[in-house]
Amino acid sequence: MKNLLISLFVLIAAPSFQPAYADGRGLELAELNKTMGPLRSSINSCYLASAGKLGGHLELTLEITSYGSLHAVDVSTPDLRNKSVVRKVSNCVKGIVKQLTFPARKVSTTAKFAYIFHKARAPGDGPQESCWNPRGCPGQ
């Protein structure tokens, strides 16, 4: 029986931002998560489709106007060296987020989201031979 090694990718998306004002005039973390949360798996797919064999991280910076529309989107993948792969990932992510709208606020907000992809191999991963027999398994 062939053993199959399975690579595990872990996606951690943690928004990190500094509100312009502490008095609630800009977007709050909960509002950012409500809009961005449903897109995590799509952004994950963008990275894994182009750079699936590599670990690394993706940084997404959104500049959101006071009206709730996007003013600018920046996608950074500092761990990727291949410009073609970087362009594919960036275009894919920008295509997903370009139509986003956020709640209107009195001031604009800049939000940074970090997606971390960690490739790990667990000891003993893959299919395992097993035996169930009421009389016991041979060799045990």
C-alpha cells in the first residue's frame, strides 16, 4: 500500500488597522470582519491556486472612503519571487474585493489584512493500514 503524504495549509486572516479616530468616526473591527469574513475562502483559493506548493503570506491593504467605497487596494506577497505568480495572485484577490462596499462613516479608513499560509507535514500523515477482526489482527 502506498503512503500518501498530505501537506496541510493553515490560513490565518487577522485584520490589523489603526482607526483614524478613537471616537468611532471610522470603521470598526466588527464592521470590517462582517464584510471581509465571507471572502476568506475565496482569497485563500487565489493564493493556493497559484502558489499552492509554497507557504508564505499575503498582505491586503484597503483604503476605504468615508462613503464606504474602495479608494485603493494593495496586495503584497513578499514571500513569492516569481513575478508571474505574484501578478496572478494579486489580480485574483483584486477581482474579489473590487466590488466591496462598507458602511459609510465620517472619515476614511485604512485596513490591513494578513493571510498566513503555513505548510506543514505531520508525522504519520496520510492513509494508515488498519485491521479490525474479532479474533485479532495478524502480526499484532
